[in-house]
Amino acid sequence: MAIIRVAAAVVAAGLMGPAAWAAVLPSAQPFIDAAQDKDVVILPPGTYAGPLVVAKPIVLDGDGKVTIDGGGKGTVLAIETDGATVRGLRLVNSGESHNDVDAGIQVKGSFNVIKDNVIEDTLFGIDLHQSDSNVVRRNVVHSKDLELGMRGDAIRLWFSRSNRIEENEISRSRDVVVWHSVDNTIRGNKVSDSRYGLHFMYAQHNLVEDNTYWDNSVGIILMYSDGIVIRGNRVTNGTGATGVGIGLKETSSTTIEDNEIVYVSNGIYLDLSPFQPDTGNRIERNHVAFTGIGVLFHNDWKGNELRANRFEHNLVQVSVNARASAARNLWDGNYWDDYQGFDRDGDGIGDTPYELRVYADRLWMDVPHAAFFRGAPVLTLVDFLERLAPLTDPILLMRDDKPLIMPPVAGRQARAAAKGGDDGGEFDPFGLKQRLGK
């Protein structure tokens, strides 16, 4: 293995010539092509023209002082080999073709390492295409300054398995998306000001752990994906009309545990989930607070088990979009801050079940225009009268036979307690510390 330090003067004068250098950026491609397998190519500080192609297992190192400019066309840097490392580069100005997936870095290989890069003004950030066992770590990614739906994805996995996506910082992008991909680990990332913080489509058996999502339309959404573990994440500040903390659509065998879901319109959203026969979803020890609706079911469904969760300061704890019930799911040992029972035997469990029934307070759900009056005195009065003397039998929405009297350790605090470490920060429902950079 050789360490190749490219001299700036050689790049400028030897490759381009004085006249060309004055008009066009130099290219580092000849030095990449001249390197042998396992060589370390260290470029001098400066700006170079893209696109670049790494087609052999080398280390390309910008040492945080090198910019590769794609010139507004195509992908800035492509990795088309196994075992390469790309680090310390700033990659900017890709093309704008969604069909071609114009990206900062496009990977078509395995066992590569992409770390400590800054990717800005690129349509897609890092695209892994049928690529396995890569490491994508500590990169900073921003998309182009386009409308939200027209931006590309910050990190995109397509038919890729066993990759590690860790400690990246992403903002002003569209999604981090995982398509048809298996056994990937997504850990310790921070995603903000995007559409979907994390989006699974037809993906199986992936781990999502200790990430932070804030100011996104949706924190984490799973569609047609099974066997996903979502653990120890923090989802905050998703208050738009369609804001969701963690959502499942036709998704089965999912574990959602020890997450903190705070200050979003809908905390946990379930649509035809679990979908596969004889499967279930396990939702345990999550902290759901300051939401419009803590748990929202799209329809009457079954197969979800909700245990030891902490529901507090939510406008509505549980609701179903259709005039139906969520009672066919298992509710066991959760904490509800609006529980009105007692604990006479002191065992920490309420003497009577926690029940929610559908009264007139459903009006704002069934009649969209009535949502304007949600929480208003007139609707509160109608609801009180309906509970006092109901004209029909109300629907039992859900029943927890063992409601906890005291709030349990839940969310990231539960995970920290299990690990014997820090929970990643104090409870900060409005994300003020993140907004202020603290």
C-alpha cells in the first residue's frame, strides 16, 4: 500500500495547462486511475471537477479540505468497486435528474466505507444500489434547494443488505429511504427539516436504533415492511396536518420499543397493521406526549400489543378514523395521565380498568369541519351531555385492565436504564435545545 500525496502544482500545470486551469477546474481522475489497489490518495486542498469514478479498492482522502464540483450534471462521485474508502470530501452541484438518481455519491459495490464527507446541493445524497455490507458514517447531507417533494433522498438503499448507516446528519432533504432491502442497521443519525425522516418500502428485518428526528413531516414510516425493530429513537416536532411520529401501513412483526414521541400531530399511526396472517406488532415502553392523538388507528384492526407505554399530555389518547373500535388490540399495563381510578391495595395498578368510549367527542373526527371547534366550550358541553344521558350505547374504543398509577420509566430513559447510561438528554418536548444547538 502506498500513500500518494498529489501536489497542487502538478494538478494545475501538468494536467490542465495554464490556459485551461484558468478556465476550467482540474480533475483528480488521473490520480485515481494511476493508483494501485489499497493505495491511499490524498488530494491537496482545493476544488476539483466531477464526475469522479472510483473503480478500484483505494482510499480517497480529502482531509476535509477538498471540494468536488459536479458542474450541475450527473452524479458527483461514483464508487464502482468493492473495498474502497471515500472520506473527508465536500461534494457539491450534482445534476437534477430523478430518473438517473443524480447524487453526491453513488455506490455500486460492497464493503466500501463512506465517512466524514459533506454533501451539499446534490439531488440525492448517498445512493446504495444493489450494494451490500457498506458503512456510511458521519456524513453531512443536504439536498438541493427545491420544493420538498422534488428533492432527492438524503440516503437511499435499493435492493441492498447488511449496510450500516450511522451517525449521519441530514437536513433539508426529502427522505432517508430503504427499498427492498434486508438486514441493515440505521443507528445514531440526526434528520431534520425533511419529509420522512426514515421511510421503509417492502423492506424486511432492519434495525432502527437511537436516531433523532425533528421538524419532519413524518418521523418514521413503514410501508409493506416486516420484521423491523424501532428502538430508542426520539421523534419530535412534527405538527403539520399529516404529522406522524411512527407510522405503520400493512406492516407486520414489528417491534416499537423505548422510543420518545413528543409534540407531533399523531404519535403512533396504524393502518391495516399487522397485515400478514397470524402475525402481530409489539409496542412497548414508549413515551408518547404532547400529541394531538397518541395512537391513531386508520380502521378497526387487531393484532397489536401495547404494553407499559406512557401516555400523557395528549389531546386525545386513542382514536380510530372510522367510527369503530380499537378494543381488539391488547392494551396491558400502560400509564394514562387522565385515568380517574384509585389504587386501594397499593400494587401500582388501578383498581378499575382504563376505558375510552366513543361519545359526542367523536364529532370532530367524523365531521371534518367540526375539527375547528375541537376543545371549544360548545363541543365540550355537547360531550358532557352525551356522557350524562347518552341517547345510544357508546362504542368501547379500548380497555386497559391494568392501568399503571404512576408513570413508568419509558422511552429513551428506559433504554438508558437498561444500558446503564445516559438517555441522550433531558426531556425536551418542544426541541428547544436542538433548535438552539445545545
